[in-house]
Amino acid sequence: MVRSFRASVALSILLSFAATAQVIQFESNGLHYQTLTRSGVTIMFAHLPSHLHEYSILQVAVSNGSGGPYVIRPEDFTIEYTDSPAVHGAPAHDVIDMLMQKGSGNDVVKLVTAYETGIYGNPRVKSTNGYESRRQAALAVSSTRLRAAAAASAIALVRTRLDPGDSTDGAVFFAEPKPPAGGRLVVHTNTDVFQFDAE
């Protein structure tokens, strides 16, 4: 009887610890990252210092360590403020369409440089289904606007199904020209809500 009571107390302590998982913060290659794990799924992000026309950019990596499939979309990401409306992640096709109309060679260089500096400089990002696998297809495009759109499509986080053990990375674009200050990132997923510290 005492043993089963102790086991149930230990289990409830473990469950309460799992429910209050802490955000871990670290610096890598000049970027400030936050990471959080819930139900076996880990989300990590950093604000990229550059912007793309009217969009600010987050570099995001997601790893599925759970026992089942997991779907992630840029629209699952929201920046919430205490004194202004929340801003939702833009669908990748919105950013690609904008670059098809306004894209320049400078956009390509700025976007690729900012993203690759973060992703290749961070040893904690191990993607099985991310930017590097999409980048090869974007290299063959010749038109400047098409190249800008192709670069964005390679970098952008798109709706992705992650099987157990899979991971992905990508950029989430927010329709505001400067990196958000004072807002916190909230990610609604299949099973959990991830809340990151205010920047």
C-alpha cells in the first residue's frame, strides 16, 4: 500500500514537471535561440536580424520525438503582444507570391545569407526534411524574381508531416517589417501549446 502510494506521488510529480517544461535559451552564431519540448516534440526558434520587404523572419526547427506523426504549419505560429493585436505566421505561398511580384537579387542574397548563417552555424539543428533538401531545387532557377521566389520556397517552413524521428527547419514570416519586440511566441500544435518568453 505504501509502495503504491509512493509510486503515485512520484508519477504525479513527474507529470507536473512535464506539464511545466522550461524554455531553454542559448546563443549560437550571434542569434538568440529559445527551445521547448512538450509531448516529445521540440520547437526551437530565433529571430533573424534581417527582414524581407514587409516581413520579419523567425528561423524555426521542429523535431518529432513523439510516438506518432506530427503536422507543423507556419500558421501555427503567433506572436502575441500585451498592448496590440497578435500577428500570425504567413502561409509560405503569400511570401512566395509577394516575391514573384517584387523580388530582387538583393532579396535573394539577404534572405539566403541570413538563413544560412543561422542554420549552418547552429550544431543543435539536425534536420532530416528541411532547408538543405529543398535548396538544391531552387539553385536551377534563372530569372531574378523567380530566383527570389525559389529561395523563399526553399527557406520557408511549409506544412510538413513529421513521422516519429523526423525533423524539419524553415523560416516563418510575419507581416511586420521589424523583428517583434516585447511579444512572445505561441505555437499551437496537434497536441500542445508552446509558449516562449517575451523578447
